[in-house]
Amino acid sequence: MDAGKYYAPFIAFASENGIVKGLGAGKFAPNQDVTREEMAQMIANFMKYAGFSVAEADTRHTFRDDQIISAWALPAIQQLHRYGIINGKPDNQFDAKGKVTRAEVAKVISNLIELSVQ
């Protein structure tokens, strides 16, 4: 990552605080698309960093495509789904490897904020 880029201090902060992780070997790939499972992990990491406390539901949801969700992302996805922060797509698919849209990110952030102020 180029330390002179406008986003460098933000990535450094998020990385140092366990909110984001790079691709390994010191690489971050700031211009690479983000998958739905990566977004879920970042949101869960942010919640932990910020000390967000939300009421947890007692249920565990199974998506039809759970088998393609990366093992490192499944706990975050399940957690966020239980909290009502993130949902699947039609036909009970999560689409973990799909690119996240700006609209999806806006909805997730809105849900997170709404739950955090309740």
C-alpha cells in the first residue's frame, strides 16, 4: 500500500485495531472489490472494537449456500444475521463470494446504527 495515499491512515487505523485484515504478506489491495463475507467480517470486527452491545437472538440461521461460506467468515455472518444486521438474498442464499453493493453496505450500516442506539 502506498503510504502517501489519502486512505493510508484510515487503513492503518483499521488494521491496527483489528477491524480489517489484508491479503497477507503485508498486502491490503485497497482497490479490490469486497465480498459479502469480507464485509460481514469487517462489520463484526468493528462491533467488537467499538464495544457495541446488541441483544442477541436465540436462533442460528442456515443459508442454503452455507457450504461455500469461508470458515473464517461464518461466525461473523451468523452473528450479524442473529442481530438482524445482515440478511441473505432471495431463495435463502447468502452469496458469500458475491461483491457487496453500495446499497447493501448502506443497509448494513443503517441496521447496525439502529440496533446500537436501542
